[in-house]
Amino acid sequence: QVQLVESGGGLVQAGGSLRLSCAASGRTFSSYAMGWFRQAPGKEREFVGVISSSGGSTRYADSVKGRFTISRDNAKNTQYLQMNSLKPEDTAVYYCAATRNYYFSSQGNYDYWGQGTQVTVSS
């Protein structure tokens, strides 16, 4: 059983940066690949990126590639989403999620979810 709590969201201007954190409880955290998803009003929840259980590999959606970076610290049971060069279209609720398979990018294949944190990017 894994419980996830996101933090670090807020309001920033276009071109700015935010760093989101996802704190996990549970001894099996290091066994899971950790993903980030986001959902804007009126839109489907979309895949942002994922990091392997060891932290050695990452994958990103084309829309954020080169701007966002996922990292994790298994000793602290925490993963991070560094968001740079933010655009108004990045505005969404961001969710941390856990999966047994690093190669999954569909939300239906993720087992545990955080409550979400709001990111708003102004123009």
C-alpha cells in the first residue's frame, strides 16, 4: 500500500518555474515507477512523465519534453517534478501516481494517486 501527497503548486508568470513534490508513505515505494499526470478544466487527464523505480530512466510527453524534469529520492520516499519555462497551457491540477510498470502511460494502469496540486500560469 502506497499513499501519495503532492505539494508545491501555486501561481507563476509565464516563463517561470515551479518544483512539485510528491511524498510517499509505505515501505514499497522504491518498487514502483512514479508518474505525473495533469488535468485542465474540460479536458481529459493526460500523461506528463514517469520515472523508473531506480530513478535511472525517464519518459516525458512531447508537450513538456525539454522543459520538465522528473527525479526521485528513494531514501526520502519522495519524487519531484521540476517545471521550467512554464506556459499558460500548463495550467492544470497535477497528480502524482504510482505504477508497477515503467512503460505504462495510461492513467488506468496506475495503482495509487495523490490528491493533486493546482498549478496556474498567468500570461
